[in-house]
Amino acid sequence: MSSVQTPDPNPGWLSEEELFQARQRLPILYVEAVPVRVDGMGVVTEVGVLLRASPEGSMSRMLVSGRVMYGESLRTALFRHLEKDLGPMAFPQLPASPVPFQVAEYFPLPGTSVYTDARQHAVSLAYVVPVTGTCDPRQDALELTWLTPHQAASDEVAAEMEGGRGALLRSALASVGALH
């Protein structure tokens, strides 16, 4: 009897050990999304920020975020993470062009960049994505809070975000003219 292995149905996934090893040697590519609600003129009226609990029990605000898998397009990765974090009925309106409003480079050592991630060196392509449906946070997100652009850009919200994501959120709002 021969042992024929079936192909991995998710060949883009790394085991926890493989991911740890890769993070020690390579920058990892991510996509991040700032979910927004817009009016009929395309003006941002609300900004969605996720509330998450860490395994240690601390609470923080986050953006939609996740890795791009091997062989996966940016558009597919962005849609997958929006659906994973906001639920299948969020109905994100992906940009016609996959050009991000910013490329954020996260470093494991504070002081190298405004963006930090103690686990790794990561490069993140960041997008502002309008959503038109009902958002029902999933996975490790406890809730999605809708804020006005002014509230989202506040020092209070930035203080609740890790790794410099408050600065990324402000940059997102500036990129769509939502900061006055």
C-alpha cells in the first residue's frame, strides 16, 4: 500500500513554526483596511474601528488587517480579510485600482519607524474601503465601533491603537479629505 499524500488545500498557509521562522528572516506582506461609510457624494461620514482583546486580556482598537498568502492577489487578500473581520454581509466596495493610500513598514524594534510590530518586520499596503452592508465582527474582534472622522482622528483613539496604527488611521482620513 503506497502512501499518496493529497495536496494541501491551502498551500499559501504556513504552520505556526514555519511562520515564526519566516518572520525571523523575511518581511511579511500584509493588507490593512480602514472601513468607512460614505454619503451619496462619496464623503466619509463614519469610520469603523475594531475592538479586540489580546490573549493576555488587554483591549485595543485595530484596523482590518492580515497577511497576503502566496499566490493570492492583493484584491483577494483585501476582500478575504474584510469579510473575515466584518462578516459576509459588510459588502465592501473594493477600489478599482489596488493602489494603497500608504505603504506602512512595521519594524520589531521601536524607534526605527512610527509603525512597530514586536513579532516581525512587515510591509503593509493600506486602503480606505467603503462598506455598504451590515457589519458583524468575527474572529477575534469583539465589536466594530463607528466613529465620526473627527472622533477617529482623536488622540484618545490613537492611544487605544497599537503599533502606530493611530497614525495610519489619521493618514487614511487625510488621504480621503476627511480631516478638516
